Amino acid sequence: MEFSETMVGDILLIKSNTDSAGISNATDFKSMVFERIESGKNKILVDLSDVALLDSTFLGALVVTHRKAVPAGGAVKLFGINESVRTLLGLTKLENVFVFYNTQEEAIQSFQK
């Protein structure tokens, strides 16, 4: 499986197990997260520390899942992003939509506030 999931308290931690997040796995990611949100898991933390390349299709999947989580009282937050992904978020102005953190600990603490 290209993604693994773990619960950390009431936060769903999703880790990409591939170095490329793109068209080949965006639909699976979106379906998986939608199912979890519908089952009440609306605090989503996405670990992109192993992702070297992220394309616009996967970025779109992140946006759609964020839009589903927020009305449910949750959020999608990111951590472990590299410089190229950070640049992509900046170019697409999504740095204003997503909150991203350097470490898992920082991201988990942000849900506690």
C-alpha cells in the first residue's frame, strides 16, 4: 500500500510510503481520507517526509480532502515537506490554505491548541 495510517489520539496520521505523490495515487489517497472523515476522523495529519515529487493532481486531492475535513470540524495539516513541495505550495498560493510543520510533534501539538 502506498499509504499507511495510524491513530495518534484522535488524530489520523497518514504517511506516504512512496517518493512520488501524483496521479497514480491521488485517487486512492482521496478515497481513503474521505472514508475516514465520514467515519468521524476529521483531524488529518499527512506525513510527506518521504515524498520527493508531488504533482498537481495530488495537490488537488489534498485540497479536496481539506475542504471536506473543515466543515466536519477538522483540518488537514502537513509535515515533513521538502523544499520543492514547499515551493509548489507557495507558487499555487496553497501555503495560505494548508498549515505545515517541520516535525510530527509540532503538528500533533497544533491540534491540541
